[in-house]
Amino acid sequence: MARKSKLNLLELYSEENKDQIYENVFAEIESFELPLGTSLRSVYDDQPNAHQRFMEKLDACIRNHDREIEKMCNFHHQGFVDAITELLKVRADAGKLKVQVTDTNRRLQDAGKEVIAQTEEIIRCRIQQRNITTVVEKLQLCLPVLEMYSKLKEQMNVKRYYSALKTMEQLENMYLPRVSQYRFCQIMIENLPKLREEIKEISMSDLKDFLESIRKHSDKIGETAMKQAQQQKTFNTALQKQNNVNYGRNMHVINGKVPEPKYEITSKRTLEEEDEHEEEVLTAHDLVDFSPVYRCLHIYSVLGDGETFENYYRKQRRKQARLVLQPQSSMHETVEGYRRYFSQIVGFFVVEDHILHVTQGLVTRAYTDELWNMALSKIIAVLRTHSSYCTDPDLVLELKNLIVVFADTLQGYGFPVNRLFDLLFEIRDQYNETLLKKWAGLFRDIFEADNYSPIPVANEEEYKIVISKFPFQDPELDKQSFPKKLPMSQSVPQIYIQVKEFIYASLKFSESLHRSSTEIDDMLRKSTNLLLTRTLSSCLQNLIKKPHIGLTELVQIIINTTHLEQACKYLEDFITNITNISQETVHTARLYGLSTFKDARHAAEGEIYTKLNQKIDEFIQLADYDWTMSEPAGRASGYLMDLINFLRSTFQVFTHLPNNNNDHAAMSGKVAQTACMSACQHLSTSLMQMLLDSELKQISMGAVQQFNLDVIQCELFASSEPVPGFHGDTLQLAFIDLRQATCWLKTRNQPYIEWGRKSNKEIS
């Protein structure tokens, strides 16, 4: 029972709880708070008949609300009726008002149409104005860009590429970023790199054209530079000489003033005219338009490729340098070949020097020095090779002058040229060799044309002409009346003149070598010594050995060499006057002409002895002894008489040997005595050999007597003193052996003397 009561209590509690839940759900439904899922879910729980109970509760709630609504309507019904009545009263007024409002609205609409139209027009204009303002602002922003781009195009058209690059830089950094949103701007941005490449290609093409142009015209550039350097050197030399003259001139003061000589006024006018003329003359740099180089350098520098451009320029110039330094195979044949070669090299380095001084970094001093050292080595090698082919001294001299001008020109541009002047000393030796060869031919021609006879002079004028060419002095000859003969032949003054001409020719090479007077004097004396000791000596030796030179010519050669030897001191004075170097200077070389002419005389004397003996042999060969004759002819043999007559006439020639002083008299006497003694000894030996001939078997007494007559003639010739100066029987002693042999034969006193080895031994 108790349990049942508990269950009832629980059910009662549960019912009350359910009612509370339904009331909460209804409250939520009435408040329209969504969602209602949680509340509805609590209605449909596990309890049975929950839906039916909920619906019952819901109907009960609806009925309660209906009763409340009905109460409220009953309460407000009278007010509603009154309101309806009021509304009905104002209905007519409302209709009238509506008609009036409609009419007013219609009139307002009609009146506002024009205002609306004007308003819309104003709005449209304001929109256009705003758009125009926007467009103007945008155009003002774009116009500088377009103007700069147009300027860029114009600069490209007129080939102002460096300015174009600057314009591009401004476009990229200042203008294009402001309008980068526009499509045309993107097109510009895409075109700028292409334009840069185009500028690089065009500038590089201009540079290539420039390099090709200076390669073709480098000879003209160098020729102009060398000409101007030579003119400047001539001008400086003339100015220096004028200053020296002014410094050393005695100053004559008149009224406190120094009169200005006329030649100074003329010189000043000449110098002023030259200055005006020089202002009009274009320099070597003016012949070249360097703008392509500057433009290309600036362009590549702006583009950040300056190093690439420098490397390209130097590489191309090195190639051109190798081409310029390559000589033509026939360069050594004409001076024009050398001139063109030097002009090209000068033109090349004039351009490089200008580039060095007007650009920064394109070429450096180290680069030009390296290039010059390479070129200098090549130039020296080329000149050594080609100058060795030159056989004409005039061409070698022209080459020397060109080298001097070439060196002076490049030295003026700051290039070291000492090696070139050292090379000139090598070429000087070659020049001397060519001069020696040329003068050897001149000497040979002079000797060939000489008649080897004393020079005849008919009057005083002819005599002065001769002594003006050759320093001849003979007081004894001066006392003689005209016509008269000078002891030397025509070749002597000609040889003397040619030696002086050789000195002049040698001096020409020594000029402009930047050497002291002492060195020039030494060079002249050495070259003159070579001419005398080698060339002239060789020509004399060859002349003496020639077959057609007879005894008379040999005697004249001895006379000529004597006078040439005496003239050597005048040659030394001649060199001294040229160089102003005294002969007393310690290092002054002497001329070796004395030994040269002495050797020539000794050779001539020896040739005289040889030819005289050969002539004797020719006469001896004419001897035709009949060694079996019974009786002698009663006179000396004909060949021997002819031989003696020849010897007498020959020794008379020796009287023409120079005997102006004691030394020459002693010398001439010695030559004549030696020749006479040699001839007598040779004649005696030849006759003795005839007796000692191995083929001679017997000899008759008549032949002995005939031979004795010939020996007597030889002794008579020796005793007649054909050449003065022999003491006693000195000359006769040459035939003493022959006389003893003849006496021995005569003592045999037999009609026929058996002749053989025993007899030869007895005679010996």
C-alpha cells in the first residue's frame, strides 16, 4: 500500500513536470524564437501518449487565447466603430485631396521635365568634365614619356647615340615607372633593350669603319706628321743658329741703341710668315675624325661594357700594327717603299698617342709602350734585313734620313728611339761599305782613263786650275816658264777630289745623328782610312798587277803615289776644318795614307823589277848562239845590243822620279839602283844558264870568243854607270862570275871543247 502511494506520488509529480514543460514550449512558440528543435524534442520523449497529451494542451491554450481576443475586441469595438465613422466622413475630402494632389503632381511633373533634362545634361557634362580632367591628368603624366620617346627616336635618326642612351636612362628611371600600367609603356619598355643593342651595333660598325679608314690613311697621317716634325726641326735649327750668331756678334751701339741688321728683320718676317702659314696647315690629328671612337667609348661605358670595348679596340689595333709592320718584299728597291713603310708606322702611333691623351683608360701608357717595343723590334729586324739588300749608297743615305725623321717624329710624341739611332750605326757601316764599293769603281775608272803621263800646263790659268784641285807645291817648278809639265798624271788630282767627295758623302750620313763633333770626326777619319787602306790600296795593287801596265806606267804610278802621300796632311786638315776638332786632340785618329802609298810604291817597284827581268828574258829567248862556229862575228850579238839599248832607255825613265827634296832623291836613286842591279844580275844569271845548259855537248873556240864579246858589252854597260850612285865597280861585280867562266873557256885553247857535267862543275 505504501508502495502504491509512492507510485501515485511519482506520477503526480511527473504530470506536474510535464505541464510545466508544455507551458515552456508554448511560450517559445508564442515568442517566435527559432529554432524549436530542443523544445519539441522534450515533448516527444519516451513517455506514452506524449503527442496526444501535447495536442490537448495545445487546444486548451488556443481556446484561452481566443477568449482573451474576444474580450479585447469587445472592449475596443466601440472605438473601432467610431473610427470607421470618422473615416467615412473624411472619405470625400480625401477624394478631393487626391484629385488636387494628382493635378498638382501632374503639373509638377510637366514643369520638372525641362529641369530634369537640364539636370541630366548638367550631370552628363559634369561626368564629361570629370572624364576630361582625368584624361588631361593622365595625358599630362604620359606626355613627357611620349615626348622623351619621340626625342629618343629623333636622336636615333640623327645618330646622336650617346644622347639617346641618356634619354633611355631617363625614361627607365623617371618617366616609365609613372605610367607603367599602360600598354604602350610596356611596348616602350620592351623596345628599349632592342634600341640599346641597335646602338651598340651601329657604334661598333662606325668604329670598324674608323679603324679601316685610319688603316688606309695611316700613311698620309704619318707623312704629315713627319713633314711637320722635319719643318719644326729645321725651324729650331735655324733659330738656334741665328741666336748663336746674335750671341757671338760684336754689338755696336749707336745713340744708346743697337741697330737691327737687315738680315734679322728679314728672318723675323720669314718666321712670322711661317707662323701664319703653320696656323693654316692642318696637323696630323686634324686629318682624322676621332668622333666614332669617342662615341663608341661613351656608349659602351654607359652600357656597362667599357671593358669589352677596350679589349676589342686593343685587339684590332694590335692586328693592324702587325699589318703595318709587315713590309713589302720590294721595299728595299726604292726610297718610296721605305717612306711609305715609315709613314704608315708613324700614322699608327700618332693615332694611338692621340687616343692615349684624349681618352681615359681606352689605351694606357703601358699598353702603348708595350706596342712600341714590339713594333721597334720588328722595325729594326726589317730594316736590318732590307737595308742589307741596298747596294746604292744614295738609297742608303735616303734611308738614313728617313730613319732620322722617323725617329725624331716619334720622339716628339714621347716614344723612346735610342735603339733606332743604335741601328743607324750599323747602317752607317753598311753605308760605308756601299761607298767603298762605289768609290772602288770610280778609282778603277780613273785609273783606266789615265794616260800615266805628266800633266802638261800651257799657261798660268791651267796651272791654277790644277792646283785648285790638288795641293801641289814645287818652288823649282814654279820658277820654270810655261809651257811646263807637272810630275804627276791626271789621276792624282782626280783621286784627291774623289777622296774629298768620299769624306763629304760620309759626313752626310753622320749629320743629324745627335753625335758630338769628336765622334763625327772619329767616324770620318775611320771611314777615310778604310777608303785609303782598303779600297784605294786594293785598286792600286790591282792596277800594278795588270798586264798592260808597262815600266813607264809603273814609274808614273810611283810618282803619283808619292804626291798622294804628301797630300794626306791636307786631307787631315780638310777633315779638321769640317769638324772643328784639332788634330792635337788625344783621341783624334790619324790617316793611314802614308803606309798605303808606301805599300803601293813597294809593289810598283817590285813589279818594275819583275817586268824588267821578264823583258830581259824575252831578249834572251831571241839569242841564237852557234856553239860550233869557227870564227866569231867580230861584234856583240844583236839581241844583246838591243837589250842593252832597252836597258839604257829604261833607266833614263827613272830620272823622272820625284826628287824635290833629299828624301825623294834618295828614294828615287835607290829604286833606280836596285832596278839596275837586279837587271844586271838577272842578265848575268841568264847568260850563265845558257853556258850551263845540259843539252850543250861541245862548244867551239869561235863560239867562246863570240860569247866573250857579249860579256864585254855587258861589262861596258855596267861601267858606263847607266844609273848614277854606284860606288866603284859595284855594278860590274854582277858579271864577275860570267867573266871568270869566259876566261876559263878561253884558257882551254882547243878548237872544240867537250862540254858535259864535268865542265859544268868546273865552271861552277
